[in-house]
Amino acid sequence: MSPSATTTATPATNGNGTIKAKNGVNGSANGTHANGNGVARNGKNGKEAHLSSTELIRLENEHGAHNYHPLPVVFDRALGAKVWDPEGREYIDMLSAYSAVNQGHCHPRIVAALVAQAQKLTLSSRAFHNSVFGRFAERVGGVFGWEMVLPMNTGAEAVESALKLARKWAYLRKGVPEGEAIVLSVADNFHGRTLGVIRCVFLSSSDPSARVGFGPYLPGVGPTFVDPEAEGGSRVIRFGEISDLQRALELHGPRVAAFLVEPVQGEAGIIVPPPTYLPAVAALCKKHNVLLICGEIQTGLGRTGKMLAIDHAGIRPDIVFLGKALSGGVYPVSAVLADKDVMLCIQPGEHGSTHGGNPLACAVAITALDVLVEEDLSAHAARLGEVFRSSVLALKSPYIKTVHGLGLLNAVVIDQDTCTAARAARGQDVAGNKRRTAWQFCLLLKARGVLAKTTHGNVVRFAPPLVIEEADLVKAVKIIGECLVDLERLDEIPGDDSEEGGH
Ligand SMILES: Cc1ncc(COP(=O)(O)O)c(C=O)c1O
């Protein structure tokens, strides 16, 4: 019986409080089961009934963990840079699932690769070889220029893998005493959500939610280091401040395995470092025999106008990891890239993943890379990024503080205070949720058919699929202008629940 087929109208609980139908499929109390297209099937006669956006959001809120605060819009169908909700309303996607759908939603070639491979072989595990992984590994090497690839699934797993690899290298090759290796990172980096990874993220951010309440954290990893001359005895490595890393390496170099950095900080607000920063970082790492690890999960694969964001700086790190758009958003695929002298520090049995390197993932990723290269999406991103930034600036809105970014990874920083003050000056209410926020701006965008989200606070990220047509980008900018006017003038913001959401 297919999972979307019959459920019974008489639900029973499955022991952990959720409702379970007799056939073992979790369903709702009225015996309907959503099949993922906003379509519900009635258990008794199989007749289809559409669930509205409101009903789908209610189901999600009732039965799904509340670890995100989504904008109130339901994706039902998508193609390229366009998305449609169950009611058929069309939107321009300006987030790309956090830069996972660089190639555009449901790219026909990538979907075809998925379907073809799914009908042939989906999983071998790496207990055996499969007929696609080797081709994927060779292709990744050819595109990015590292000798070997370690395949994983999610971004956070790739980061964990890189941390393990760096520690192993430090003990085997650098001679760091066992148990003493340090991996330095940068304040406000973002690398994912696992326990190991959160130690390197968001240390001094205005949004501590990624870390607070989950300690104790992994020792020997993170953006702080002991400095007897600093106030309080420790210092934080700030992004773009080369003197911080210099000091950390002067004090602790012999025990430092690696320095981990995003070439452009994404979640921190699309922060592009000064052009001299990354070359100076690479030189310092070389001097102290420290591996340089660059996280290209959000910035890589054409997003910033080059295949990798490090290409802007002309550096070659020892380890790079990729995720998200490595599959065009069709399937979770991530990868760690390194040369043999580093990668072969990990031997059979020391690291792995049941799904990592599976044939389905590999077939999808090969095609996703083909699409990026053959459609020259980096160049498209570079050109349209200029168009985006210049046309947003040309709006000359008093409620935009800055526009910055690289390629099609951009931030528009909303001047919430100026907007609120303008309302007050016109005698409008500014108490409670009448105070103006970037979150409300995103709700206004959504109401006019543009989807974007704050990274945190007043920073709104605009990162459309790289296949977006110029006319749609220009239309989105026009709507940005209209929504900035609405932000000041409107009293009620549609859908406002007054919770400012980051992720
Ligand atoms: C820069 C960066 N690194 C790592 C991750 C984690 O990837 P995943 O969510 O696939 O674990 C993200 C996710 O947003 C990211 O933006």
C-alpha cells in the first residue's frame, strides 16, 4: 500500500502522542493525509480534497517541531525562480532555500537524473562500490581542483567531517600531542546546528539562539582563544580582522590544527571581508602549518558570481566543504574536498555515513554541476548581482541603511528606527507591533509576491535562484520599493504575529 493511499477514519495514538492510522501512516484526526502537494486523500474512498494554506500551516504548527519561524506561505509547486502556493498564487523566490536551489527549482535535467537513477539503483552503502560514486568523485575533482572528495549528506555533517579530518591531520602529520588539537573559527560564523558545529558559530552574535541552552560545547573548537594580556584573559577572533588570527597563532600555533572560516559570512548578514583578508589568512595559516578550511555551503556553486567565493580572493584552502546547491536542492548532498596528504589521514572505519556517496545523490550532483557549468550560472549571478544592488540603491529609500553582497548573495539592511520615527512624526501609532521591523517588511513583500527572509534583526537576505530572469529581478526590486513605502504608511501588516524570525 502506498503511504499516501488509505488511512482510516478511526485514528489511534501511536504511543508518543501523535495520531497513527491503522496502516501505520501518521495522519490527521479526520482521516485525511496530505501527500505533499497540498492534496489530501480521504481514507474511505480515496477521493482527493485540497488543503488550503491555512489548513496546512495549522497541521504543521500542531504536529511539527517549532524549530523554525517561517513566513506564512506554503510552497506547493515551483519552477526556476517561481513558486506557487496551494491556492495558485505566484511568488518570486528570493531565498532559494538558503542558496540550495541555485540552479532553479525542479531543474528538468536534475529531476530527470534523479528519476532515471532512482529506477536503477538508489543505495549500495559503502560496504560495496557503486557505479556512480567514482564518476562523481572524479567530476568534483575536475570542477574544483582538489584531489579527493569525502561525500556526506547535509552541510553540518560536512563541517563535522572537516573538523575530524583536521584533528586527525594535526595528530598524524603536524605532531600535535593527542587530545590537544585546536580548531579556530570566527565570531558569527555559521556552519550548522549539530553539537560539534554550534561551538564554532554565533559566539558574539545578536542572535545567540543557535547556541544558548545546548551546552556544554565541544572543547578545542571555536572563535575564542586564551590571551593573558587581554581583558578577562581571552579574546575573540573577529571576521575581517587579521590581527586577531595573527595573535591567536602567535600564542597557540603549534597546537592549532586548522582555521575555519566562511569566505563571505552568510547568516551573520552577508558580510564581505576586505579584499586583503583571505589572502592574509592563507599566508598566516601556511606560516604556522595550520590547515585553512573554507565553508562554501552557502557561498559556493556560483552564488557569489564565481564557482567558489574563495575564487574572488585567489586562495586555495587545504579543505573546502560544499552542500546545498551541490544537488540543486533536489536531494541532500554535501562534500568535503582536500588533497591526498590531508584526506588520506582518515582510514577505513574511522569515518562514514550510510547514505554518503549513494548513487542517487551522486547522479543528482553530477547533473547539478553540469547545469552550473553549462548554463554559466556564475557569470549570470555576477551580472544580475550588480543589477540588484544598483537598482535597490536607485530606490533611494530612507528606510534602507545599506545594500551589500557579492553576486546574487545580498543583504538589504532596513532602517527600522528611521521608519518608526517617520510614522511617529506623522502621528501614527508606534507602540508594540506598530513599531516597524524588517520581519514586517518581509510580510509585506510576501503579500505582493516576493519571498525573502531576515538573516537576523534588520538584515534581509536576497538570494534568488541564479537562473532568475532579469525582468523578474527588476520586478522584485520594484516591489521592494513599494513595500518600503507600505512599511511606513500601513497600520496593519498582513500576517504579522510580531515575532521577528531569523531562520
Ligand atoms: C554557511 C552554512 N554552513 C553550513 C550550513 C548547514 O547546512 P545544513 O543545514 O545542510 O546542515 C548552512 C545552512 O544554512 C550554512 O548556511
